[in-house]
Amino acid sequence: MKFTAQQIADILEGDVVGNPDEEVSKLSKIEEGKKGSLTFLSNPKYNSFLYKTNASVTIVDRTLVLEKEIKTTLIKVDNAYKSFSKLLEFYNEVKNNKTGREVPHFISDSAKIGENEYIGAFAYIGENVSIGNNVKIYPNSYIGDNTVIGDNCILFSGVKIYSESQIGNNCKIHSGVIIGSDGFGFAPDENGEYKAIPQIGNVIIEDNVDIGAASTIDRATLGSTIIRKGVKLDNQIQVAHNVEIGENTVIASQTGIAGSAKIGSNCMIGGQVGISGHLKIGDNVKILAQAGISKNIKNNEIVNGSPAYKVADFNKSYVYFKNFPKIVSKIDNIVKELKAQNNIINE
């Protein structure tokens, strides 16, 4: 799909400096720009590439003053970075604007599907499923019985949603995500063998949630595992049964959250964090990467380490960790001196 510089400028409410009919059909970094590509410049550190790039069109700030001639056509906007982001959103909308139903697929007679849907090949939609308007379900996806999905959701290829799950509006669920599988619940019998505890709850995902590829969210034993509105989950995250994640919390890759943990709103959790079960993490908490959380965390705290503790205390302690061999050597010398002095006194 091709766009002219003027068409892009109209979308971004910008001004063209150069050829308004210059066409682009792909995106590129400014240092890798080629004929027919669109790029942007927002960081002054990359200014030199503006005079070298072969990109056909470049989005720049209005305040930019050229130092010499350029080959690229400019689109001047108030904020190049924000405008480029807006353009990426527009590009995604156009790219993902599929409609209709591919063959083969299976849709239960009792399922209800809204308008302007896209159902990819080999998708399965179970009994009493309710799907809103403008929903895109990509190939090889599975939607179990009695599941509810709101408007404007995208389920990429290979998403599996078990029965009874509830998903709100404007959610994006990436490939390989599994929602509603059994929580990790087992109890030993009189012979010491572990028997599965039935997991009869569900998963509730509220509006405007993004879930990264290959992440898993387990159904509750009783009640619901809940992902509140605005939550953003990275790839490969494990959310166990009966966990609750508060509004607008963001969690990076490979984090594992054990059963019944409660995470507050507006938290930021780094990669490879481990959170023990039945804990309560307050609002506005920041947890640094690879931290191990084994106790409750109050509102607004920043923690690190394993087990995690306040980041200011951790940073002070880390200085001692690095110098620990020297500290031990000094202590040994002091002990030797004290012993020597003690021997002199005893004599």
C-alpha cells in the first residue's frame, strides 16, 4: 500500500517541505532509509543522518533548521515522535482491517457474533459464546463455551480461551496466549499421591488490556482471576489462579505471579520477577527486574533483590557486597592485632 507525502501530512496535520507527491510504501530507521521508505527524526543525536538518508519522506519537528541540502521530503509536525507513533497506529489499523470468515472454521449455532467480524481459518467458537462488534479472530484460535468477548478486540493466531472467560472491550491478545487453563492446584491423598483440585472459577479481563505472546492466565479455583482495565502484560508471563492485577499496571517478560497474590494499580514490575502466593502489593509500587517478592509491599515503595527490600537499602548494601572480600580482610587484620595486643598485656 502506497501513500504520498501529502496524504501522510494530512493525517498528521503537518506541512510538506519538498515533493508532496513523493510516495512511500514501507517504514525504516533514518540511518537505514531507502527509496520508497518513510522515517522520522526526533533525537538531535541523529541529526547527521538527515543529510545522508535515502528515505523518500522524513517526519521532523517544526523547529528543525536545516544546515545544508537534503534529498528527502520533509513533513514538519509539532512533535515528530508522537506523530510517528500516531502513524504506526494508523498503519496497524489498515494492516489489521480484515473482515469476513475464512474457510474452514467452526462456529456453534448458539454463538452470537457482532458486526464487522473477522474469523480466520481453523478458528473454533464454542457454544453460547458472545462476541462483540469489530472483533478480529485470527487463524487457529479456540474460544471455549460461554466465553464473552467485548467490542474491538484482536485475538492473534493460536490464542486459546477456555470456557467461561470474560474479556472486555479494546483488548489485544497475542499469539500463543492461553486464558482460563486450570490453576496449579493439587493435594496429596493418604498414599502421598497428588490429586488435582477441580478449578471451577474463571478469568475476567477488563477493558483496554494487552497480553503479550505465550503468556498464560489460569482460571480461579473458586471465584475469578481478574486483570483490571488498562493492564499491559509482556510476553511469557504466568498469572496463577485467583490473582488480581490492578488498573494500569505494567509487567515485563518472564514474571511469575503465584496463586491469590493481589497487585495494586499503576505498578511497574520488571522482567523475571517472582511473586509468592497470597501476597498483597500496594498501588504505585515499582519492582526491579529479577526481584523475589516474599512479603507484602506497601503503596509507593520501590524494591529490589531476592528476597526484595527497599531499593535505597539495597543499593547501599550492594556497595558492601562488592567490597565484601576487602571488608573481611580488614576484620581479620583487626582481630589479629587485638590478639597480639592481648598477648602482650597477658605477658
